[in-house]
Amino acid sequence: MIGPSGSGKSTLFKLLAGLYPEYGGTISAGTVKLNNQEVSTLVPFERARHIALLFQNPTRQFAMRTVEEQMTFALENLQLTPQRIAELVAATLKQLGLESFRRRQLLELSGGEQQRIALATILAMGSDIILLDEPFANVDQAGRKTLLADLKAMQIQESKSIFITDHDLTGYRQLVDHLYEVNTDQKNIHEISRQRLDLTAAETPVQNRMNKVSIFGWHDLSFQAGSRTLLKPHSFKLPEGQVGLLSGANGAGKSTLFSALSHQLNYHGQVLYKNKKSEKMRIKKWARIVGVVFQNSTDQFIKLEAQDEIALSQQNSLQPYYWTERRITAAINQLNLAEVLNHVSYQLSGGQQKKLQVLSMLIMSQPILLFDEPLAGLDAVSLKNVMQLIKKTVTDLKISSLLISHQRVGVTEFVDYELKLADKSLTIEGEVKEHNGQA
């Protein structure tokens, strides 16, 4: 199922899963029935035997500490025997190539890894109908391809009905049987030709035109996650006024790098700002130099309503003469947020939350901005608008920025260079053409 951010795809899935109207919203007409019984009237464990829903944000489905504990807990709620639960956990992890994650702590996993575990939990439940809301938003391309193949095999071999919402249409052409679109003008859903999947745009190669000017970087930086070394000693200067893409597989350490640079994680080596060591700088002062757009939007929100979130950023902006009322209003309209300003931030769609989060951090305008998956859950138009806004702000204010994204189509054309984190090393991808730093 496709449709613009905020069109109601996630809401529809929650209705189909029986979560609404009990936990939000109202049904103005009609009913959702399973075997001639209203879904919302079924007791939760009985409902889950037939319908399983994967939330857009996987952490909202986690209640336990480790992967094994989480999967076991979910299956216990189906009132299965301990022996059957152990068999299902082992079989599902093996099927999805996740056996090594069995005893890993959920909070130590990357966003993409968490998404894969949440999906594994849903699949282990064995429901007849599976609803997946943006299941690959933070998953690398290799993982996405594998999971899609696994889902197709499950649909054919086990007669599952699988519904997926996704803004990235890559890889679906030979897999889907039906394609539906949400029409926001007519407020309805209709089936469209699968030929739409043939119109997926091609990826634009990264030009790698790096600026020589830099005020931020690191020297012999290395760090670990638990006992695992994620980066061996590495030195780099982040170009000023440019957007860099940080790529790499799930679990490679991209988000951990951001945590190190923002002083939220212990590391070895030095992080430098204006040729001075930052390690002795107070965290409050450092937060006004290095801003991080978190992977989970709701972790960033402070105020209840969207308009108050923007107003707070405006009050604390480091570039108040740039972020005038007129510019902020234009950005709000560009991101199609005008109609949700008085809505509760936590009740917005995933895509709307991302746009609000990115705008709030751009208004803050720290000289260093690190974007951790800022495009997850965005439709093509929203993605383009967000990237245009990021690019213009970074260029105008000479901000040094680095962006993590597994979505490449529609992104790489706005990127000035690419860093890849793999095998505990950071490398510059492609041929580098030096840029003189002029906007």
C-alpha cells in the first residue's frame, strides 16, 4: 500500500489489527470483521493468532531485555507451551539468519537490527494475516532484499496474507500480487496497476566534491559497543557547508559514531572543534555545537504540540536572523505541516514526525548537524522537500553535516560526498574531486 505521509496508512493498519478505536480515534462508519466477528471485540491473544501488526517504530513493541526474552514473551501471550515457544524462537531466528542475535540486548542493537528482530517476532507468532508498517525503513539494502524474499516464500508456502506499507518501491515488482494507493483528495483506497512499480527512480551517483574548509573533525577516533570494536583508529575533517552521506550495513556502528561525536558515548582518540580538543568541554556547551537528529523522532520532542516544538527551537536558535518568521512559515508550508501545527506531536504520522523533527533541528542550527535516518517513513515528495531544506540550510549557514540513510534514491543527488563504515574502517567512496568551498 502506498500513499503520502500522513494519509492514514498506519491508522488503517491499526483498525485492521483491532487496536482502534479502543486505543485511539473513532470509527465513523462500517466495521472490521474477521470470520464474521468484529476484530475489536476479540480478546488480544485470540486476535493475535489471526492478525499481527508490526509498528513503524519497532521499539514500541519491545517489553523485554534481550531478543530471546522478547520473542518468548510475545509467544507466551499466545498461550503456547514452553516447548513450542522454544522451537518457534529457534526456527524463526535460523530462518531469518539472526541466530547470532539470540542473546543480544535490544537496546544495544542498531535501528535496522531492531526492525529485523521486531519482524522476526511477528513472523514467529504465525498469524494468518500480517500487517507490516514501513518494515524496512532502517534496514540496509541487502537485508531488505533478503526479508522481501523470505516474506514472499512465507506467503506462498504457508498461505499467509501479507500487507505492507512502504514509500520505497524498490524490489517489489516481481513480488506483490496487488498494489493499493491511498487517495488523500477523495479519502479512499483503490487498487492501481502494478506497472507503477516500474516507475521507481534510479539512484544518482554521489559526486564526492569535498570542501577543503573544516572546523570539525576527529583524530585517531575508535570506539566499541560492549566487547565489539566498531571503529579502529581513524582521522577525518568534516567539510564545512556540505552534506555528507554516512553509509554502511545495519550494525556497522553508524549511530554509535554519532553518539561518540556528540559525547554520549565513551571513545578513544580526540574529537576536535576549531582545532581544539573537545573532551573537557561541558556537555551542555557541546550540545550547542553538535546537534543530533535522533533515529526515533519522539525521543527528540520536548513540547506537546507541533507548533510549540517549532517555537521552542526558534527561541533557542543559534541563527535567529536567518530563521525569521517568514522563513519558518515557508519551511512549514514546504514540508506540508501547516495543518498539523496544533496537533499533538506524538500522534502525528511517522513521516510528519520526521519532518517536524528535522525542521526543529534545522532551526536550532548548530554548526555541526548529524542526521540519523531523517528520511524514514517519507514519501518521495516529502523526501525531496526535506533534502532540499537540509541542503539549502547547510549551504547558507556553512554547517558541517553528516547524514545516515539506507534510502539512496532521491537522496544521493543532494549529497556532496560519501563515507562508508565497514569492517571497522571509514573510507571515502568513489573518486574525490576537491571543491573550493564557495557556495
